[in-house]
Amino acid sequence: MSPISQTTSSDLPSNPTDDEPPASCKHLGVPRSASYETVLRACLAKYGIEKDPDNYVLFIIYGDKEHQATADERPLVTFEDLESKGYRPSFMLRQHNERKLSTDKHMDG
């Protein structure tokens, strides 16, 4: 699994707006306030996956932990929060059948 980003929190703008994604996620082409579904679809498109998005789950990997993004959160906001805490997060896609899905929402180190 290779990370999508190598950007550190010091590379982020000091006052991001609601629509400005974290610097490390600008290549996804979605605003910072994008919904889970929008970010999931952008990640699928980035990697040329044309299958049904309902078959995939978006995870944010940071340190030795992983966070399963949920439909009611804003994944880029979560991503940026982790960067500001010194983590180097990356997105990862999993198909529903790859393994039992995690419900861990613990996000601080």
C-alpha cells in the first residue's frame, strides 16, 4: 500500500477556506467540504476503478492506525485534522469483501 501523499502539516496553508482541500489532496479535484461519496468517487476515478462505488469503503491510514470514513463525515476535513496533528495520512480503498470492516472511530494518537 503506497500513500497518496507525502505532504506534512507545515506545507498546508495557514488559513484554509471551507472549499480549499488540504494541499496533499488537491490532486483529487474536490473541495475540502466534499462529502464522503464525492471523495470516494474521486479516489475511484483517480485509480481508474469503474466499478460500483457502493462496493468500496474509504479508509484513512495514519501511523499504524486506520480509520474507516463514514457516510456522514467530510473525509478531507478528517485528513487535514490528522495532518495538523503531525500524521502523514493517506487514503485507501477496500472492497466490502476484503475483510471485516472496522468501526473504530478513534482518530487521535
